[in-house]
Amino acid sequence: MIGAMTEDSGQSGGRAGVRRPGDSIFRALTTGSGLAIVIAIGLIGIFLLIKAVPSLVADKANFLFSPDFITTDPTNLKFGIRDLFVVTVLSSLVALVIAMPIALGIALFLTHYAPARLSRPFAYIVDLLAAVPSIVFGLWGAQVLGPTLEPFETWLNKVFGWFPLFANGNIPLAGAGTIFTVGVVLAVMLLPIITSVTREVFRQTPVMQIEGALALGATKWEMLRTTVLPFGRSGYIAASMLGLGRALGETVAVLIILHASPKPSGFSLFDGGYTFASKIASAASEFSQPLPTGAYIAAGLVLFVLTFIVNAAARSVAGGKVHK
């Protein structure tokens, strides 16, 4: 009997060590899919670089620090990304500053305060914001939110005008198409991304830690502060970075809301202008000559690198939690 058991065990171990054809096929498909994504990203970067280099060589302005973006004459290109960078970063940071605390509060409410019959439909409503087209947010921001925020922006300008962020911008506040307005709209667009990821991370908090904190006499807030928030901090930050990447590349809503200005942008939230994405979209119909088109591709390359860095940082933060 012992010999038979040993024989059966040896046969089972032999069968376990044999890789089935289906496993090999599935592994090859998943590996190929991963490599395809990496190769596609690399090819996009190479394409942008190849198309941008001739225009960068012909550029007669400082690409990094010039506020001008003049491409009407292919023989006299003068384009820089200073204003595009400032407007893009300011609008995205405003959105992040507004969206992060609201998303954190919603995630905590849905996971630890709201009853199940309320948390599920409320979470569905928040997630539904991600399905709203960007053009709808743009129209809402330009026609409804902008005029509504105008008195508040005027008040900020009068009271805190001594601070550069709230100083007079390069467009009149009556227009309401400012970086501040764009930031508020982007914050609403980021809420479903940050809230959804943060909510799922908070739900993964070990029950033993939560029950242990409560058993030791901690209040609900003390339990959240000592167990849930430390456990989900990296996921919350990673979700915010993913939202920042979304804000950096938003196009249609920003193009509709933000007013153009011939004056250079400063560091005021009441400036107008263009982000990287909206500038490229505004001139897409004029991409007929290689050198002017390459100027916009060069701007797109900077946006590509910036977005890649933000998403890589988010991945690094999320991975740090896994390996911790």
C-alpha cells in the first residue's frame, strides 16, 4: 500500500511539472500583449521625436523659455513652450488641489460611514461622471460655471491681488475663461478617477487592524487616522497622480472654456491662453506643411514626456506599497 501511494505521488508530481499547451499559449499571449504596449509607446515617442527635430532645428526662438508660438511662416519659425507649460501645470494643479480632499472625503464616506443601501448608488453616481463627454463639461464650464465663478474670482483678485497667483491676468475677469475656471472643471472630471481607486484601496484595509483599533477604544476618526489612512496613503497618492495625468492631457473642455490671449501668461490663475493639448487641437486643421506641423508635434512630445513622468511616478508610488 505504501508503495502504491508513493507511486501515485510520483505520478502526480510528474503531472504537476508538465506545462499544458493552453498554459503556454496563454503565457505567450499575455507576454506578447505586454510587449506590444511597450513597443507602441516607444514607437510613438520615436515618431514624435523624428517629426519634431527638423522644426526644433529651424526654430529661431528659445524652445523652452520663449512665450511666442508663431508658425505662420515656415521660413521664420518662432515657437516656445513656456506659456503652454505654465497654463497646463497651473490648471492641472488647481484641479488636483480641489479634487484630492473632496475625493478623499467621498472615499472615506462610502467605505466607512454610508450604509450599504446608500453607498452603492452614490458610488455609481460618482463613477458615472467619468462617462460624461468632455464637450459637455466644456459647455457647462463656459456657459454656467464661468459666469457663476466670476464674482468669486473678482473677490479673490481684490483681496489677494498682492499674491502672484491671484494678481491681474492677461484677460479681463469679465470673460471668466480663466485658468481658475478650467481648474474647477477639471477637478470635477478627476473626481471619479481618484475616488474610485481610493475607495478600492481603503476597502482592502485588513479587518483585524480596524477591529483591533476599535477594540482598544479608538473612535471612528481615530481608527481611520491610525489604520485606514496609513494603509491607503500610497494608493491615494497614486490615484491622484493618475488624475493629474488625465488633467494634463484634457483637450476639448479646456479649448472651449479657456480664453486665448495675445499677451504672455504670467503665474496668475486669472490668465487665459492655451495648454499643450488645446494649442495642438486649435491648429489641427492647419497641419499642411511639415515644419509648422513639427512645431506642434514638438509641443506634443513635451506633453508626452510630462504625462509619462507623472504616470511613472504614480506607478512607483503604487508599487512601493506592494513591496513595502
